[in-house]
Amino acid sequence: MEVAVSPVVVIGAGPQGLAAAAHLLERGLEPLVLESGATAASAVAEWGHVRLFSPWTELTDAASRRLLEPTGWSAPTQGYPTGAQWIEQYLAPLADALGDRVRSGTRVVGVGRRGRDLSVDGGRAEQPFVVHIERADGTEERIEASAVIDASGTWRTPNPAGADGLPALGERAAIEAGLMEHRMPASEDASTLAGRHVVVVGNGHSAATTIGILSRVAKREPGTRITWVLRRGTIGNTFGGGSADELPERGALGQRAKQAVEEGLVDLVTGFRTERIEIEDGQAVLVAEDGRRLDPAARIFVATGFRPELSFLSEVRLDLDMRMQAPSRIAAEVDPNLHSCGSIRATGATDLEQPDPGLYIVGAKSYGRAPTFLALTGFEQVRSVVAAIAGDREAAERVDLVLPDTGVCGGAGLFDAPAAGR
């Protein structure tokens, strides 16, 4: 009698999760990809209007290309796609090629070891993983897995506007009232705010993208006011590295935001750490810890980064850095206080495996709260992790990727500064 082999469960059908499945198939292993959204790459679809600053040549995975090419698909090679184009021309065909190995509408609510809670040592490593899921219709299932690759990302756990890492007082009420959003607006959304005051909170690429979208509206409609709120006391590397950035689109993004500030389309406010949000006459007012108040705004866009969702991993053993919530072996390297994308080495199975053998955290989630993740890094991660699961230690330890030095590597600068202010 043939004994059924438990699949390798991959959590998340985003770019890294789908790539992991392709590598597993190529190694003769059976993947089962569990996606909480209604379709594969559902998180990417939520920012489908945004153009990536990585070119097509850095946005497809080698094993995935090998899986797709016999179907007549060919890899795009020119230009910088939007999220929607990434899905249409690569991620959706890849999910289709994987077929019923990808289950959408399936949320992972817990991962553990069969018959062993977190505190039990005896025989733990010999037991398969158990993955508890909840379907869209509310039904539940318990799946056994030989290994687990968590590629669930961080998109659905955005950081709040509150400066202390907790939601500001009144933040939930502002969201419920439709006055605050943790997303980047589409051009159509931004156009509805013409002639009104809009606030953007955040310092990274998402904030710069949002500023770019809104500033186009401000050029057409001079009555439109944009306030850009930075927590830190200095501008620092807010505008990126410009022409020194070896990712040209990323460098241009920051320079466009800088130009919007210099042209007077955007009012830049520094050293503003949000304590509460008040609703006045149907608009939102941001109030800082030092008592400063911004003018009432029709909408606040919060772009303060993301954090990993760890609640469903409460019954497995994790080795995460207490600050970054990234695997401890790579935390110092991804710390945004110290590095930008190009100064971070490629990471692999040895870096990403957790104390429960066979459990790996990959993709954006592997960087914890750091915002410096690149798709190429994730493809290398899953190649290495799958090699380790397949028992090919030589391939797992080999590095097949050398990241370019962006030319703008370095820390975030002083968080506090003597001359904080406008």
C-alpha cells in the first residue's frame, strides 16, 4: 500500500509563494499554496495601478519561467510594469499553470506540530506540521504538511499613523468614517480630492508615490493642498538617491516628489509625530505629540510601512529579532536604520529556517518591518529554501544572486534633529 506524502504548504499566492510552488514541482515535491484572497496575487491587485521600480527582467523567477514556457508564454523583457500588468502577464498565467495546487479564499489561521503544542519538546521534530485553515464560506480544515513556507507578506498589516507604533487616538474612527486610508490612491481617486486639503503620512517609496499621484492633481487644480508629514526631524533620505540609484525608476520617484515640494505643490512638515486624529465638520485633523495641529483634511493617506502578521504562528517556534520581527540571522542586515536595498546580501535557507525544522519565512515577511525588500531577493530565497527541503544542501547554500549596489546605501539619518520643524 502506497503511503500518501504530505505536501509542502506554501502560505500566500503572491510572487514568492507562486515561485516557491514552481521550484517545488521542479524538484518533484508537491506544493499546496493557500491564498486568503479571492484570487492569486490578490495583494498585488490592490496596488495594481502602481508602477514598479524594478524592470521586467527582475520580476520573473527562473523555475516559474521554465514551467510557463511550454505553454507558449514568453517572459516580458522591456519596461516597468504596473502591478496589474505583473499579474496579467506573469502571475496569473503562473497560477493557472499550477492549477488546483493553488487554493484561493483559504485563510491560514494556525500552524503547529501534530500533537505538540508550543511547549512540548519530545518528538517534536518528527511530527508533521498541521496547518489550520478557514475557507471563505466559514468551513474549517486541518492539513498535514511535510514543510511550511510562509510567503504571506505584510501587505494586509500596515503600520498605523500613530507615532508610537500603535493606532493614534481616533485613528480607527477616522478609517471607519472614510477619512483615512492605508493605501496609495489611484489617479481617479486622487481626482475626486481636487480643490481640497489632503495629508500624506510616511517617508518611504509608497509615500513618494502617493505624493506624485496627488501632485499631478494639484498642478491641474491649483486649489488643491497637499501636506506631507514626516515623523523624523530632518528630511534625510526622504527623496532617495536620484541618479546615484542603480534602480533608475526608484531614484526618479524620489526626485519627482522633491520637485513637487520645491514647486510649492506640497507642504513638507517634519518632526510631526501623530498622537491623535480628531474629526471636525466631516474632516480629519492630525494632532502631534507636541500639540501641533494640521489644518482639517478631506483625506489622510497613511504610508508608514508594514509589519508581519505573526498570530497564526503562535504554536511554532520562531527566532525573530525583537525590533525588526525578521529572522534573527538577517535582522541586522535588513535594518533600515543601517541599510538600503543594495547593501543587503542575498539570503537563503540557512538564514530563513526557524527553530521548528522545515518552517521557513520568505519574501517581504522575512524582512519583518524593513521596507527594503526586492522581488529578486525573494526569488533567490525560495530557490534556496526549496533546495534545502529537497535535501540538496549544496544548492541551498550556493548563492545564485548578487544584488547591485544602489549607490545610496546607508542609514536613515538622525531621527531627531535640533532644527526640527517645517
